[in-house]
Amino acid sequence: MASNNLSIAEPLCFHQIHGEQIQLTEGNTVASRDRLNNNLVFTNRPIFPNEIVQFIVQDISDQFHGLIRIALT
């Protein structure tokens, strides 16, 4: 249960390693893109069991067509 030893006080945000087209702002809590490809983002730490996580789409562009994919492992 080593993962439970991680501090829950560490805020969940995006990891500094991300796709080439991603820009992180607001303390790595907001991710945006300006192109279609290479847009993967990861969290900075594991998401704990029963932890509530919220994703908010702040803006929609008519320049891109596709979907948002969210994967948890």
C-alpha cells in the first residue's frame, strides 16, 4: 500500500510531462491545445480510491473535430 503513503495534501494537477501541443497554465491545473495531435496529459500523482476528480471543459473551438478521451488505470 505504498501509494497510500503519498500525501493527499499534494493537489492534483497535470504533470509537467505532456504532449507537444499542450500548454499548461494556472499552476498546471488548466491544459489547452492549439493543434489537433499530440495532446496527452497526465496527472502529477495517482488518483486515490474514492477521490473525487472533476474535469471542466472551459472553452469549445469549432476549429477541431473529435472527442475528449479520459482514461483511468
